[in-house]
Amino acid sequence: METSPSIVSFVIRFILEEPSEAQIPPLRHIIIRHVQTDQEISCTHWKDVMAFVQRFVQLENDAGKALE
């Protein structure tokens, strides 16, 4: 009997706000939502996005290397 794959889904939104004269480059932030649990965070750094994803998906092996 075959097992079904485990599917984990995310919605990622990249927000770029129009720059004002005082803020160059424009303000950017990222909103990521885990579809299955409806948990969501807003952040400005990609490392925070990856940390959020790693709550639900193993992205590295035990030696700290990225899975291929």
C-alpha cells in the first residue's frame, strides 16, 4: 500500500511600500502564512521566513546541511 505525500503549504506576500523622500530605499516586508494552521508572521528578513518554515518542515539534516 502506497502512502500519500505529506503536503505543507505556505502563502508568501512581499510588500513594497511607495518610498517617501525620507525613506530610500522603499520599506519592504514579508508576510508568510502556514495554510494548514493559519499561523502568520510579518517580517523584514528572509532568515525569519526560513525560521518560520522550519517550524513545519525540516529544511536541514542533523549536521546542519540543507536538504537536497
